[in-house]
Amino acid sequence: MAQEIDHGRTNATHGSRIDAYVDRYAARAAGMVASEIRALFAVASRPEVVSLAGGMPYVNALPLDLVSELVADLVASRGSVALQYGSGQGDPALREQICEVMRMEGIEANADDVVVTVGSQQALDLITRIFIDPGDVVLAEGPSYVGALGTFSAYQAKVVHIAMDDQGLIPESLAQTIYALHAAGNRIKFLYTIPNFQNPAGVTLNEVRRRQVLEICRRAGVLVVEDNPYGLLGFDGEPMRALRADDPEGVVYLGSFSKTLAPGFRVGWALAPHAVRDKLVLAMESAVLSHSSFTQLAVGQYLATQPWREQIKSFRELYRERRDALLGALDVLMPPGCTWTRPAGGFFVWMTLPEGLNSKAILPRAVAERVAFVPGTGFYSDGGGARNMRLSFCYPEPDRIKEGVRRLAGVIEQELRLRDTFGTGSTPGHAGVDTPGPDLA
């Protein structure tokens, strides 16, 4: 027996000097690698660096004193429930409140079809787990949310990107792609879309296209996964009608309180057709047994006792001011050849660099000049996005945003001089999916 144990240990160490278990991991773990830009973002978190990278909500705008009192009261009055195990589906009262929140986007839902999750990221993981076999196709906008791409990769899905423009996903491209994939014998499991103030592009799917996308997917038998963390954070007018509102049986809706309350609570949800709901609850229970009763009850208490609609309005005004600061600075300071989207809500602007420049390659120089962004390659699964970068306006103060743009413009101007002198800018980095971390997602 000792010889067998020693033999096993010897085999393990032969795998790699860095990781003795490299030959033992499941095949799906091969894609779970840290991005080389993580080290840069550790530097970018220093206070002297203006970060236009992070997608972190500005939680300081919350009435933190009232939240503190609310949490203390919860422990005092309902501590025996808040600190105990809960249901795998989620607190029934909170699920009713979630239905009220979704009603703002035209969704009429039954609380029985809501599954509370650890942020909408877990909802996305559960959906992928119950639908995807290795090699199955997931359709996703190009560019798409980096956290979703990481999840799809972990479950060995094949991601096929659908083209976008300033009005969102292009229906004709969706239809053509579905036809070609089906003709080639591929199994398409779902379309993943962020229709409102998309992360990272900032664009919004218009009303006409929403109807077209639903009809195309309905005819093709393709499920739609609608991820909508930013839908209530529009800067003009009422929230747009959700895709789920017009096709309850063909759409799984993912929501979150991370952007409209606080990400630290880690409370999101999925609204799914009834049969899918059952599978989600089973998957949820196998993953974590039950969600945190404490955070669910805290969010429920907040919704029941605080003017949460007014708080969302305050967030909208704050983010509008910061969006305007970013767009205004880009208009004034960016060199010719740069273009960018003009979001009507949410957190992000998507910028395209002039020909010959690579956003990932210039990131180290930008961090050295004390400004950070997220390179565009992280938002594609196929190596796209080399000339793009995501700029976030949600966290820095307006004056800091303007200073960050000034620094970034200087870096881009320097890269353009290199390109004009030597024929190219900095050497491009490798293509692939980057996962910089939750604070940047």
C-alpha cells in the first residue's frame, strides 16, 4: 500500500513543478486560467490611478446609516430566522417583492417561478449548467459580458458571437447565424443577451428589434436568456419593456440588486418557465443548499421600509452626470480616429481605437500613466476586440473621470506616433477570454 501511495505522489509531481495536480483536473478546468492583466489591475487599484475599468456601483450614494439601522433591527427582531438555513428557491416574501420590481419593466410574473440566487452571476451559472453539454452552442452578442463568457467556457460551450451596432443586436445577423449553425448540425441551446445598456458596449436593443429577436428565436426553437442588471438605470424616460414581458415561455430573465442596491448583498434572481424553474432549484440546492437567509431578509426589509424607487432615481442622476463627464471629455480630448458609443444608461462606454493600435498592448503604458481601462479582447471568445476598450463611468467623481480621459488621450497619442513612425503601435497581446475579476466585470 505504501508503494502505491508513493507511486501516486510521484506521478502527481511529474505533472508540473507549479501544479502537482495538472494531469488530474477535469477537461473543463483547462480554460480556468487567470488573465495576465490581473497583476496590472492590482496596481490600478491604487488611489493615484484613475480607474475607468471597474464596474463597481457607487454604494456611497446609499443612505448607509439607514441601512445600518435596518440590518441591526433585522438581527434584533428576526435573528433566529435570518441566521438559519432557508429555502433553496429563496424567501417567499422577497420573491413577491421581486415580482413588484420586475413589474416596472412590464413583467407580470408569479413568485413561484422566481428563484433567488447569489447575484445574477450564479443564476447564469445555473442556467448554463442545466442546459449545456460540451460542444453545445451559446449565441452571444459581440462583444459580451466577460463573466458570462467565463461561465460558458467553464462548461465547454462553443460561443458564437452575433454582430451589434448602435441599436443593439442585429436581427438579420442572428437569423443568418442560426440558419448556418443548424445547417452544419450544431445544437444551439440559447441566446444570451443584455438588451439594456449592454455590458460592455453600452448600447440598447430598440423596440422593433426586440420583437424581431423574439420571433426569430421562437421560430428556431432557441431559448432566450435575458440578463438585465442595468434596466432600471436609464437616464431618460421610463424603463424599456423586458423581452420576458412578451414571451414568458421563451425567455429566462436574470435580475440583480447589485446595481440598484448594493453588490455586497449578493442577491439576484432568475425568472423562468415553470419546468426550468424546477431544474434551477435542484441545481441551486446542489451548489449551496440554500441562499443566505440574512441577505435575503435584509434586501426584503430594505424594499419594504425604504423609498427604493427614489434611491434608484438618485443613482440614475448620479450616473448620468458621470456619463456626461466621460462623453464630454472624450469629445474634447481624444485624437482623431477614436470612436465610442453614447449610452443612454448603465455604466459603460465602448471605445474603438484607430487602425494599428491594440488596447491590451497599451494597457501597461496606460497604468504607468496612472489610468486604467479594460481591453476589448476580454469581451470576445474568438480573439476579437483588439482595437476596443471598455470605459466605466460609474465609480470615479466627474473631475477624476475628466483627468483619467486626459491621461488616456496622452497614451493613445503616443501610440499613434509610434504607429506613424514604425508602422504599428505596441506589440499586441495574445487573443482569448480574459477574466479580470468581479470588481471589473
